[in-house]
Amino acid sequence: MDDKTTKIIQILLAIFLPPVGVFFKVGLGFHFWINILLTILGGLPGIIHALWVILSD
């Protein structure tokens, strides 16, 4: 897969399963655990954080 396809898949995962999208981008690091917490506290904060992590290169 090329880079553009990978990015689209990550964005879709960030919208539907935010922690999974973050995991594929950064692994089991700090941002993954923050995203788990934000997703538990409310779906929208988890989505916003996941998109921020994925789109910030």
C-alpha cells in the first residue's frame, strides 16, 4: 500500500475506533493510553485526539 492509502485507513480508524488508529500510528506509547482515557471519557475527545496524532507528522 502506498502512503496515501495508509493515511486514509488510519483516518477511518481514528473516526470509528480511535485507540486502534493511534495504536497503528504510534504503538503502545503515551498517546495510545491518553487516547484510551479520552475515548472512555467521551467519544468525541478520543476522535479529536486520534486525528491530531495521525495528522501531525
